[in-house]
Amino acid sequence: MFSKQWFTKLPWGMICLVFGIALMGLTAVYSATYTSHGPSSLFYKQMIWISIGIVIMFLALIPDYHIIGRYAYILYACSLVLLVLVMAIGRTGMGAQRWLAIGPFAFQPSEFAKLSLTLALARFFAEDPKFGGYELKDLAVPGVMVLVPLLLVLKQPDLGTAIMLLLTSLLIAMLAGIRLRSLTIVLLAVAVVVSMVFFMTPVQNKIWGSLKPYQQNRIKAFVDPGSDPLGSGYHANQSKIAVGSGQISGKGFRKGTQSQMAFLPERHTDFIFAVIAEETGLVGASIVIFLYLVLLLVGVDTAKNAKDRLGVLMAGGIVSMISLYVFINVGMAVGIVPVVGVPLPLVSYGGTSVIATFLALGLLLNIQTRRFQLFY
């Protein structure tokens, strides 16, 4: 399966970087979920998820990524089936129907839908290159490919994942090549829709009314954080307090008042970065961001030096997805983007998101290790 020579040529620097980020995340989850009786069961579960994720990451190195590309449409179709099953028999929690249960275990199909959509779009654009750039009519098929899972995810409802699907797909399309005229039309269309939402009352009421009350409140809190500081704006305000109170060097491990005294909601998932910032300060938060930056730059280099268009688009899509995860999650913590429930890759607690991220990174490593191979 693996030759010793091939094994030694693995990009161990990138692998160690991934391990380092995951270890920092595990430490943060330990602190955020610690109880008076000792480490929480969530910490031990996270250890298990990370262990499984590492195994999956190495398993993703076994098949050539071209083989994975051949099955991209099948994986995409399977993800749609799972999303439909969520609507029919999914488990409901925190006001959303997002989980499928298999015995005692539950997982979120939407996490795998993001990766399967990325692979499907990469295959489509790789097999249908337009060297002069894609016109709007050329984007009809990939547009439908994005729209179907997008609507299914919004139905759950999961606004954060829907935003991730849309933005990641847009970045992949831009990477594949869109003519400037077509891109301009798309941007103008977005501007028109935004204007209609804010300035045309009937349209505004229809679109605004389609959102869940908690989604409306989160958007209101982002626009005016002081409008409801103890209600819809509570999450964002407490997160900013935690980040700011860490100052330069932080309060120390398990000494953050916002997290340890449970003022900070969702401190082990959506706002795990605020926990890190409060305990380690600007120094620790900067180190985390720097590690992500290095990881993403390595990913960009992998996409740039991939041996074919499929590798470029697959790697570029994965890098785009992880970059958006990091930007949106950190942005939520510091109050520059609305709270939409996006985890911090490898750091936030969550079995499905951790495994999906390790799988995506395994595919990125797959592309990197095969960029000098002549045959596949």
C-alpha cells in the first residue's frame, strides 16, 4: 500500500502543522469544558474524534486523487440523499433539524456536503475548461449544483453552512476563470438584490419573513450590537469582552473569567477562539492565526504546483473552504461578522466537522504528494 520511500516523502512539515493546530484546539476544549469534577466527557469525545480524523487523513492519501475525482458526482449525489434524509428523519436540536442518527451516534451531513460539492465543482470545471473564461450561460449547470444543497441546508435551517456553500462555490468558479463581464454582472445582481431587500418593503418583508426569529435577531444584533445586549446581542458582546480581557499575554490556562464562569455561550464550539484569546492574550491568538496562515499558504502552494487542472481546482477549493471557516469564526469572535455558527477548523468541538476537516486536509496532502508523479 505504501512504500517506505513514498512514506518518507510525505510533507511531514504540513502534517506536524495540522497536529499542532489540533493539539491547541484540544487544549482549548479541555479548558472550556472543564468541570468541578475534572475534565468533561466532551474533552474525551474530542480526543476520539481527532484520533479518528487523523486515521482518515492518512487513509485519504491511499487512492490517487484522480480516482476520487472520478467518483465526485457519486459522492455529491450521496450527500444530497443524506440531506433529504435529514429533512425526513433528522434529529432536531437547538431549533434546527441537522443531524442523522446511526444508533448512539449522530452526524451532520451538511459538513460532508461542503466537501462533496467542492469536489464535484472541481471535476466539472476541470472537464469543461473555457480558456477564454466562463460566460454566465456556462455557469448554469454548476449553478444548479450549488442551488440544490443550498436550499436543502437552508431548510434545516443552517445559515452558516449555506453561506459557506455559496462563498466556497463562488471562489472555485473564480479560480476556474470567469470573464470580467460575467463577474461584473453577478456583482451588480447582488447589489440589486441587496437594494431590493433594504428599500422595497414588500420584497423586504418576504425575504426577512423567511428567516427564523433567531436568525433575524442575530442580524439585528450585528447591525446594532447595543440594541439587545442581554438577548440577541449577548453572544457577540460576551465574546468581545473575553477577547479584549485577554489583553497582551492573557489570563492564563483555565483562568479566563468569561469562559470558566460560563458567561461566554458556546465556548467550546462557535466561540472557542474567544477562549484562546482570553487565556493566552494577543500573543496566543496571534500564534493561532499565524499557524492557520502558514497552513493555508502551503495549501495555496499545493494548488499552484498541482500537476493538472483537477488538482488545482480541488486544492484551491479545499483551501478556500478552510480559509472561509477561519475568517468567519474569528470574525464572529471579534464582532466583525454576524454570528452564523461556523466552527474553527480542527479547534472547535464537534465530531462531524473535525472528521470532515481532516478528510479535506488528507485530500490536500494527496494532491501535494502526487504533484511530481508522471503517471497515475
